[in-house]
Amino acid sequence: MTAAAVHLDTVFHALANPTRRAVVERLSRGPATTSELAKPFDMALPSFMQHLQVLEDSGLVLSEKRGRVRIVRIQPTNLERVAEWLAQLLSIWDERPDRLDA
């Protein structure tokens, strides 16, 4: 398996969870503190932090500590890679001869 394929697997794993998708959607509007991100979810902070760690490990988000506050922001590069991969698949699909009849 190529490094690119492993990376895609990691990103798709991160996005497979609805909580993590909601966090990515929220961060698409701008950076937020960990507390702001956790507020809408009915879970303990350590559990929520595990979700953030999965997102960070996948490269979808970055976080930095500013004093006692952790700021999280989206890392669009990896979302762009996923979008490019999907676009390639759609392009192949559109060029298939059996689709010409449809």
C-alpha cells in the first residue's frame, strides 16, 4: 500500500465518525477553542479530546496552546487531497463507455 493510500485511509477513518465530521464542519467557519468545540456534544472532555487527537493524527486539524487555552484550526490541505482523489474517481466514472448509454 502506498503512503498516499495509507494517508487517505487515516483521513477517511477520521471522517467516519459523526462527532469528528461535525468538528471539521465547525472549524470550516474558523478556529475555535477546545471548550467551544466540545460544548455541543454530550460527552466528557477526555472522550472529546480523543476525537480531536484522531483529527490531528489524520492531519485534518492543527492545534496550538496559547496560555491555558488550546486553539484548534482546520488544515485544508488534507481535505483538498481527499477532494482530488474523489474528483479523479468521478472523472473515471464519467468516462466509462457503459455510462454513454445512460
